Amino acid sequence: MTDPAVVERLDTAVSTMPTDAPEADGTLSRNSTTSPVATGPSGELTPSRP
């Protein structure tokens, strides 16, 4: 049996991008979209940040 993976660190970032035009879904109106990103190292490899 292998040992469970241990998360030692998570890096986070949040990006807000404007939309081309205002958007609405009948309840909210918005003019941007927010995207959260979480990355973590895997052994000797660390993913690049966006």
C-alpha cells in the first residue's frame, strides 16, 4: 500500500476579466467574470502560474 499524498502548499490567484458587453441572467447583471485558480507542486514538478 502506498502512502497518501500530502498537500504541503497551494498557490492561489484570482483574475477578473471584463466581458465584451454587459451580461444578465434574469437575476444579476454583470460586466466582468472572475476566475479563481489553485495550483500545487507535484513531487519535483511545479506548474507554471497563469
